[in-house]
Amino acid sequence: QHTFSLIFFSVQTSISQVNYYIVAPTANNYAIILGTDGAFGATLIGASSFAALFSAFLYSFWYTRFSFRSALLFSAICPCVGNLLYAVAASYRSMKLAAVGRILVGFGSAEVVNRQVISTCVSFQSMTKACALFVTASAIGMSLGPLMAGILDSVSGRDTRVDLKLPFLPSGGIIYDHVTSPGFVMGCLWFVQLLAVIFVF
């Protein structure tokens, strides 16, 4: 059970890091598409890390006052919704919507909870090995983020046209291209993570 918990949280750590860096190659271009200066792309990149500073305090309070599982559910729901908001911001031509989405991604960073797992589930003799596992998972995520962005950039197209017509969106539908695809892909990954928390953990 302890081994499963370590693997589970290591995967979550990797996904979190991927989510931070997957928008980096396209953020400036996305900001231009949303009608702002390309320099605002840095805001989209840094918004998640900024929000993660506050989420650290939130989760340290949460898991001591409420259930551990509820904190995990919240940490999966926030980035799932946040990534979808980031992805559909192109359809709304809204920089604010994209920024809110990235802030929610940051609130999904449950690093404090992940560290708590080490102290709860790992014996003193295995503490170093477990810490190394989490650091490795984080490094893998940092590497996979730009790699996934590069792959999506080459396969998703650059047309910024409506791909799925939906009448309730201002532009008439959803745009899926090289700048919105990271949001859709990460939203799906976090949805799978949410299902894992609900049915497995």
C-alpha cells in the first residue's frame, strides 16, 4: 500500500511539473492571439507558480483540519478545470480567462501533501530513497513539459480556426491548435488523475 501511494504521488508530481512547463514554448504566441502583447505570455507561465505559493499554505491547513482525500480531490479538480479554461480562452479571445485557468493550475500543486506522504508512508530507513523518487519525478516532469509542447506544436496545426462548432461559445466553437492543445491534453490527464483519486486511492 505504501509503495502504491509513493508511485501515485510521484505520478502526480510529474504531471504538475509537466503542466507548469508545457505552455512555455507557446505562451507568447497565445498572448498575441488573445489580443495582448506577447510579453504577457510570461504572465501565463508564471501565474501557476505564483498560485502555488498560496496553495502550499492552503494544503498545509487543509489536510490537518479536513480529510486527506478531500485535499487530493481538490488538487485534481483545480488543474482539470484550469486547463480547460486556458484552452477555451482562445475561443473567447480572453487573456483574463487564460490567466485564471493558469492560476487554477497552480492551486492544483499539492506539493505539501506529497511531502506529507513521505513522512506518513515511508520508514526512516527508506526516507532518502523516497525523497530521491519525488525529486526524480519532478525532474522528469520538467523535461517532459517542453517535449510534449514540441510534439503538440508539430501535430496540432497553427490555423487558429474553429474546429468544433458549439453555439454557446462567442466565436461559435472551440479552437484546437498548437496553443490550445496543451490545455486540452493536460485537462484530460488531470481528469484521469481525478478518477484515480476517486476510485483507486
